[in-house]
Amino acid sequence: MTTGAALNTYVFVFAFASMFLLGAKRPLLALSTRLLLVVLLGLGLTYMMEPNAWFHGYIGVATLIANALFVGFAAIDFLNWQKKRAAEGG
């Protein structure tokens, strides 16, 4: 099990990273990827808040799928961002 202090650290890092990705002045992520992140955060919060609901399992699977999609889209956006940055700088 995770201790309370470690869990608080994980939640802080997750929230900080999410807000950085959503609210950056020069966004690293495309708008569609940022919207997917908002959906992922909503699914994660719903999964956490409703542990005894009949749809808990479905929300868990949807969260896993959204997480996999987000990681893939974020990788693509990061590569495109690097290419764009290299083209502007060189």
C-alpha cells in the first residue's frame, strides 16, 4: 500500500503536470490532446469518487483506454513540437 505522504506527493505531481500541459503559454500539446486530457482527468475523478457504483468497472476500462490514447497523442504532439522548434531555430 502507498502511504498518505507518498499519495499526496503523487496527487500534487499529477495535478501540477496536468495544469502545466493545459495552461502553458506555448502549448506543447495540440488542442485535441488537451481536451483528451480533460476527459481523462474527469474519468479518473469519477473512478475515484464512485467506488461502489455499478458503472465503476466500465469507468475503469474507459480510463485505461483514454490514458493509452493520451500517451500516444502526447508523444505525437511532442515530436511535432520538436520538429517545429528545430525548423524555426535552424
